[in-house]
Amino acid sequence: MVGGIRRLPDLHGVNYSEMRWIADSLGIRVSSANLPKGTNGLYRDTDQRILLELNMTYRQKRCALAHELMHWRRGDQTCSTCESCRQERRARRDTALALIDPVDYATAENVCDGDPSAIAEELEVTKQVLEDFRNMLHDGMLPHSHR
């Protein structure tokens, strides 16, 4: 752990199965269940467990698992406070940075003529993850290492 942040391997280009293996190697138990409507995943730091919605596409599972791994990385606790809102926004940004390489994004943007659905498919991310990345790009919030 560095500065309160747990080490997590680079997730660029990592598929869902490989991500499950990474989670397992870190001692994180991943399982699927029918979660409350609108919930794609949950992370519980108390028992190092990630629950993913059972009825999702492969791409959704990949992004949800990456998102929950970002909560693990920071040691976020599940709660319903303003702090959890900040944790959620941070996890969304971290997920977009972890899954989308700016060079790959630029290529997909050109190949797909700017169509968000096609770009998301090309990058194997959900439209939400793509939107989070685009918002950071638009707001100039990409770290220098990601430009």
C-alpha cells in the first residue's frame, strides 16, 4: 500500500476473466447475485468482497468489476454519507482512467466518427465509463501521464 492506496495492476486491455483472476490473486472474493435495481456492483471492505449484478453483459461486468476494484484500491467503506458520494465520483474517474488509454480513445474517436456507442464498443467499456472519460478530457482533468 502506497499513501493509503493499495497496489493494483494496470487494467488497460485486461478482459473480465483476467480481471477476476487479478481480484482473486489480491484476496478479493468476486461473486454474482441479483442486486437491487440500478446497482451493478458492490464492494465490502470488511470481508474483501465484490458482488456483481448477475444479469449484465460481459462489457458491463468488466466495467463494474474495475469500478469495484477502484473502491478496494482506496479502501472505501460502504455507507450513505457525503463522503461516499466523493468516493463514488473518485471511483468513476479512476475506472475511466484505468480502462481507457487516451491513444486508444483518440483512435476510436476517429474510426467511429465520434459515435459514443461505437466508441464504447470499440474500447470495451460502457457508455457511462466513456462519458466519465470524456468529461475528464473536456474539463482538462486527465493526469499528464494519461494525455
